[in-house]
Amino acid sequence: MRKAVLFIVFMIYTASAFAQEAQAAKTFWDDPVNDPMFPIYLVTAFILLVIILVGVVALYLVKVVNMLMTETEKAKAAKLGIPYVVKPSLWNRFAQKMNASVPMEAEKDIELHHDYDGIKELDNHLPPWWKWLFYGTIAFSVVYIAIYHFSDTLPLQDQEYQQEVALAEEQARKLKAAQPQEEIDENALAFTNDPALIEKGKSVFNGNNCGACHRNDGGGNTIGPNLTDEYWLHGGDVKQVFSTIKNGVVEKGMPAWGKSMSPQDVRNVAFFIMSLQGSNPANAKAPQGELFKATAPAPTAASDSTNAQASL
Ligand code: HEC
């Protein structure tokens, strides 16, 4: 019995330890010996082993003591010349008390005088363990109602949920405050020839977002203008391009992407468009708007190429 309980406790313990580890990125079992928890697990396992061994030894000791006691009782009975009667064990007495079952010999006393074709009915009482469990639930319910519904000492499920949501929101707020989003100030925006950002911009541009109206290569189609030439309707400076994408030209069919895209995505896609300058795709749309001349093209280009090399 005791061994079984210990075994179950041990199983639950190892199972829960395993479940916790499984959630971590690197699990305990990947490298058990070097895991920081290893000494704790080892000591716990050792303690459990000791407890099991002590339990087994104690069980045997009790058995031996019992045997010796029975022997002395027997000898005593023989000396006195009376028959030896086996005393019920502690467990048997306890079980009898809990169940209060009526022995077969006494069943006559509790027989109800109902006879259904030879089948008789006994007036057995509910076993005390069951009755006390029942009274216990009644007592529990009184305490529960008093605590949860009258005194408001502990939160109900709904309140508990609200509290956790509030806590999570607070944590999210703190996390955001700790690592503020990169501010993109369009007035200070400068084009950097960063391949990673341009690649991200390209994946935003392709397909339904922009490619549908400007073609994936930016050459333009019947709807959207050519984005690869030097002619611009709304200005070809990166700040102006950023602002056109962010605010759109809604009345002309160019959506305002600032509403649905993060500032980072708008910047990346603006950088991608800048990188298309002069790419001259085949069958590109005829230029629209005015020829755009960058105010200081030479230094920007030079620093761009050094930037690109530095970042590689
Ligand atoms: C529904 C069609 C459509 C989609 C989708 C679209 N555009 Fe446009 N875009 C247009 C039209 C039309 C214009 C021209 C506006 C005008 O005539 O003033 C334009 C203009 C522009 C301009 C200004 C060009 C210039 O000459 O000044 C840029 C830059 C631009 N789009 C970028 C984008 C980007 C980036 C996306 C995707 C995030 C996008 N567009 C998605 C239709 C579209």
C-alpha cells in the first residue's frame, strides 16, 4: 500500500517535471547532466529512494513485531488453557468502523419483512465514510458560499479572469515601454541601401499589395504609374515616396497604406522602390509627372555604397 502510494507520487513528480521541461526551448533531456536543474532532480530522486527504502524496511519491521506478538499471545493462551482468538488488525477495525457493515450472523436483526419471491431486503444504513463525506460537502458549500458570494474575500472565476487580463495588459505595456518601437520620422528619413530592408520591402511590394497596380518589377500598368523612371507625380525623394505610400492618393486610386501597414513596412517598401530607380524593365509604362532631380545625389550615392559594403 505505502509502496504503491510512493510510486504514484514519484510518477506524478517526474511527469510534471518532464512537462515543464518540454515547454522550454532546450529540454532537460537534451543534455541532462549539464542542466542547471540536474543536482536538484538528483537530490530529489535520492531522497525519494531513501523514503521508499525506509518505508519497505518499516513495513517488514511491523510484520516481524506482529508475528512476535501473535506468538506470545498464542503461548499465553496455551498457558492459561484458553483457545487463542485472532485479534482483528488495526486496519480491519478501522474498515469495520468506516463501513459499519452488519455481519452475516446479525442480518436477521435488520431484515425488513419484505419478501419478493424469496428475495429479502435488509435495512442497511449508509456507510459512515459516505455519510461523513456528504456532511463534509455540505459544510464545504457553506464556507464556499460565505467566502465567495457574501464576503467577496476571494475572486470569482470571472473576476479572476479580468485580473489576469489586466495583469497581462500591464506586463505588455511594460514590455513595450522597455523596448520602444523604432520611430520612423518621415521628415528625417534617408535612403540606405540595406539589402535586408530592401528584400523585406520587395516581399511587401510583390503580389496583391502593390504589384497588382504597379507590376512586380515596378514598371507600371494601366492603373499604376511606372516607379522605376525619373518622372514622378508626387516627388521622387525617399521622403516624398514614403509619404505617398503612407497617405496614398486615394482619389486617383492609390490606397493609403499607412492605415494597414506598419511604418517599418512602408519604409522598407519605399526603400525597395528607390532601389528600382533606373532598372528599366521591359514594356514599362511611359513616364508620368515631372522629371525629379535629387538635390544632392552624389554624396548620398557614395555613402550608400559604403554603407552597403559596411553592412555586408
Ligand atoms: C489599386 C491600385 C494600386 C495599388 C494596390 C497600389 N498603388 Fe501605388 N499608385 C496607384 C495609382 C493609380 C497611382 C497614381 C496616383 C496619381 O495618379 O496621383 C499610384 C502612385 C504611387 C506612387 C507615386 C508615384 C509617383 O509617380 O509619384 C508610389 C510611390 C506608389 N504608388 C507606391 C505604391 C506601393 C508601395 C504600393 C503597395 C504598398 C502601391 N503603390 C499600391 C495605384 C495603386
